[in-house]
Amino acid sequence: MDLQQTNFTMLWGVVDPDLKDLLTLVGNTRDLSALPDEQIDEIMTALCVNSYSEFERKFPLKAYGFFDAENQKMHFQLNRPEHLPPEFVTEYPLDRNSPTIGVLFDMIAARSRQGARTVEFDFESLTKQLSPEKMRASIQQIRKEMNYNYGKYAALPEEDPVRDDLAHKLNALFADAREHYNNPVQMLALAADDCEQRLLLSGAGDGDAKGARITAGLLALKEDGSLEVKALPPANETALAAMDDAGSAQLAKVLSEDYESNAGDYASSYVKDLVVRTFSPLATTVGSKVDYQREVENHNAYLSLYTQAQKDFMECVKPVCEILLGVHLFFEQYEDTVKSKSAMRPRLLVANCDPEMAARSGNLPRVQTFLNTTNLTNDMDNHIWQAIFPNLSFSKAGDQKEIRQVFATAKQKKKTDVYSMETLSTLTDALADYGIKTFFSFETGEDTTFDKVAKEGIGAFIDRCAPLMNKDYSACAVPCLPNVTVIPKNKSGVITGKLMTTDGENAAYSDRQEDVQRFYLNGIYIPAAFIAAGIMAACQDPDFLREKFIRSVDPTLPGVRFDIESGDNALLVPTTLAREVAGWTRSVKEEINRQGFGFILSSEVQSLKGKPVNNLTVYKARSLAHDGYQYEPIFQQTVSSYFECVLRRVSSDFKKDAVEFFFSANPSSQMQQWMNRKDFINAVIKPEDAVTYDLDERAGHCEIHFQFGGVQKNVKVRLRRTTAGAGV
């Protein structure tokens, strides 16, 4: 009997403070040793996800923005401001379809497709997507589809059923348009770009020179064959020139009415005209009179406010972005390979609670009662095997030295999503009692990147993990490094545009460097624990291993004994992420090999069967358990936990006779079934392994001895005593 899943993973950390969390759903557990089935079902329904798409559906993350009238700036936060009326608060969806976060997803995908290292990749080509110009360009498709479908809609008689289908399409397109013009940040971008377009059409220069005013005309041939240019007569300042047919004007009218009904008391004639110009193919007539002073002032105000708003928005949502990208990459390690549904596909339980809150003495029993129910019963469907703990603080308290500031430096905001070593040790200790490995990584930033490890090695990481070593739970503590770079700090500048100047008759872009509007993302990184847990969860599924190895994979066995460090396994099972640096220096590589520490991702130049491997691979996969010679490979803990779970299930909670039969030479015993399949890639017991056991009836326990290639590991389980006449 083999278990149907060995990769259910728990994620620690707050994803959305306004949504349900594990501690709330478990509730008060006083006098309880386990939870009822109905409550477990409720928890799984609310918090368990099987894919990134399901994660976005169950956790529709948002940021909330409102305008601070006193400081004249936008303010953003991740929890809903309760003290403000709803009409003063704008919701900003945080998902891969939102313009800002979508750029980050595009960066990861583009680098993976190109196999480009960090130093080789053109980050600027994607950060430009955050400029007003590119934001308007992204709307062009909506505008094009809207005009196309409205033209067909208007041409059909009312009773035509096709008209009804087109109405549904138009309603969806209008909803998309509302999402854009109800978003104050995007409206600032559109307004700035709109001013710029009208100034350009009216003679704004690009660069140092003042532009000449454009007078539109038609080129024609006179009767004598000479050229003639017929100038277009000046139009009224407010005239609109149709770029299509009469249907465009009608569409503009519908857009105008839709905006007014949606905006209500807060409708603005300027915004209404902007919406119409943006989403219908109408434009200010070339040659129309423009108030240069007003348009330049508006443009500069909009662009400055937009730049500051984007900067503040990204500072607010950056921690959530890293979690979103992490969850995406957790599932991508599997989904990039296995497209069909599988019983062993990875699942994620999103605890959605602060680890420090969960580790408090008053709340830890709630976590333990929940795990008693999932991990200490014979129903293994919801058994949790591993956990992700991102953002352990990298520096110890008091490590930062205070020095006198001779030169002004940017004020560093204190991170709120970084957790202490005490919290990690408390949770890892508690989870280890249930055989759960905790993949943890260090706070994101320049100090925990591939570039930093390539320069300075892993000594600082080893020192930071010292409190977790030589503990009973050390085999369940897995430090993961380095963190993955989405966009490095030194390439994270985003130029939103240039301020403009005017002499009252012409306009031009300012040539002063300080008038270039920009903000900095200050680097965006993904905790390595997501990738480590994701690749190991994927390796548990025989369907995944079969895609990688083609043959010698048993379709019924999980990958609990799969050693990703062995042979070419790491090259056959790379991550989905592109390499970051050229590789480790000889001294760094020697240090890593000598220490044999941690779950380390590698950016080495490697090849397999003559083909280059341009992805990050797993270099080491070790826990913090140490036998005096080396750190323990993580598969050893997985195998021992798997043995204990299967033994509990087939022996009716460690009944003595059933335990003896489990290890017997009987062909139908579990041990013999595993031994008969020891040559598969995903064998539970390999040819070089040995498993023995000792029964101590007086003490009432059974000790299982594992030999993994000469390295011994022991597991002790308590026997279930039975007496004559007692129920079994």
C-alpha cells in the first residue's frame, strides 16, 4: 500500500489580512485533540489551492488607494481603510493581469525563454511598460475591439440575434474600459499622455529645439504638373474630427453617457472628454488652438503625480508581489512539465497568518490540533509534508552599526514581512513532530542574491543558521539560498517621461536632467524557499519523473527516495528559471562542496548530452541535521516520515503483529513489495539501502534503522498494545 500524495505544502505568512486564515478557521481548541471532519473540509475549501490560477481565485488580492488632500498625494495600503467612505477608496487588483504586476511576470517569462543571465537581460524594455505612453498603447486593443464590435452592432437590426451576442462583447469591453478610467493612477497616466499628444500635434518639439506648429494639408498636382499643397483651414478649438464614420461619434456618445452614470456626483467634464478620446477613435483636430501654458502645466502636474503614485504603489505592494511570484513559481516547477491532471500534483495550504502570531503560546496549540487531525490519522489525503517559511531576518538584532551620516542616504523603511529566528525555530520544532520539513529562506534584498554568494560565499548563511543546528528538529529545517532576482536594484529605474516647457506659443520637452521623471523599484526578488519546495513537491509525482526520465519510473510510487543531488538528476530536473550569474568562483564552489550545506540553487555553466542547461539547477539539497561529517540529504527525512506513515496505516497504528509482518520476508509484505521495485528511479528503497528494525515490547516501541549508502538514520515509533478481549 503506497500513499497517494506526499507533497502537500503549507505556506506561512500573511497573503491578505482581510481574508480568512488558519488560526481563525481552527478557532479555540481547548480540550480538543483533533478537529471534526466538517471543520477540516471548511479549512481545505477556504485555504487549499491546486494551481496558481486557483490561488488568484481564492485569494483575490487588492491594494487600496485614496488621495490625501492635506499632502496632495496618493496613499496606498494592503488592508481596507475602515475610516473612509467606500467612494473615496479605490481598489487595485493585484494579479498577473494588472499592468504593474504583469510586467514582473513578463520579466521572469522573457528571461526563461531567452536563457539570459541578469547582466545580459534588457530590463529597460519591460520597465518601459509602466510609462504613460505604453499604458495608453495597452488600451489600444480595447479601443480597437470596441469600435469594431460597435460598428457591427449598430449596423444590425434590433431583432437580429447576432446583435445580442455583440451586446455581450461590448458590455465586457465597457467593463474593461471602466477598470482603466476608474483607476486614478492610470487616469493620471492617460491624462499626462493626452496633454502630450495634443501638444505634439500642435507643435511641441522633441529635445532642445522648439517645434514648429503643424498645419495639416493635402498634396496635389496642378494642371500644369507642378505640386500644390492645400492647407486645411483652422478648426474651432473644441471641434472633433472623426477618424472613422458616423458610428464612431455614436460610440463616443455611449461612452460619455456610461461615464456619467458610473461617476455619479463625482463626474468631471475633463475626465469625460479624456475617456471619450481614449476609448473611441476621435481625436482633437490637427491645427486646433491649444492653450500651451495650461496644457504644459497640466501635463507636468499629471506626470509628477503619476510618478510619485507609481513609486508609492510599488513600495506598498512589493512584498505581495514577491509572494505572488513565489506561489506562481512553486506551481510552475510542476505545471511546466506535467500538463494533464494527476493524483499527485502539488497542493498548497495558504495559512494566511503571521508566523509570529502562530508561534505564540496561546495560538500554537491551534496549529498542533490541526496537524493532529491531518498528520496523525490514517486518512492521508490532507497529510502535510512540507512547509514554506519565507523572509527569515538575515541580520541579527544589533548587527547594524550606527555611523555618522556625512552624505545623505535614502531613508530605509522597516520591513513588516520579515520574521525572527525565534519564530522560525518555534514553528519548525512544532512541525517536526509531524514529520514536516520547513523550507525557509532569508529576507529578500541584495545581501541574499546569487551575485552576493558569488562574491562572498555562504559563510554568512551558515552563521545565521547556527541556532537551528544540533537540535532534535534540525533534520526538518532546510535553509534555501540564494534568493531569485526578478529585477536587480541597479537596473530597477523606471522612466515615466519628461516634463515640458513652453514660451506661450510653442512647447518642448525640458532638456534638464532633473526634469526626467523616474522612480526606482529598488530590486524585486523571490524567496528561494518557494522554488526549493516547488521542485521537491514536483519530484514526488511519478508522472513528473516519467516526463523527465522517460523510463525506469514506477507509476505508483512517490519520489520520496529521489536524490536530486545524485548523478545527473539535477540536470534532468532543472528549475524553470534562467541562470543569473556566470557561476561560482573556484573558492566559493570549494566552500559549498566542503560544507555541503543547505538547499542551494546553482547558476553554473552546465550541459547534458551535449546540450547546454541554461536554467538554475539544484546544487545541494541538505537539511541542518549533521552527523559530525556532513549535513543530511533531505530525502532521508522524507523516507523516514513516509515509512512511519505507511507503517501506521498498514499496522493499524503500530499493532505489534502487523509491524512484524510489515518487515517480514513474506512476498506480500510491504517491505518485500518495495524491495522488488528497488531499481526504479522512484524506488522507496534503493539497492544500496538497508532497513532493519528492533522491537522492544517492554518499552513498547519499535526502532527502525535506515542505512542510506552507509549513513544511518533511526526512527522510533510507539507500539500499540493489545490484550485478550480488547478491541483492535
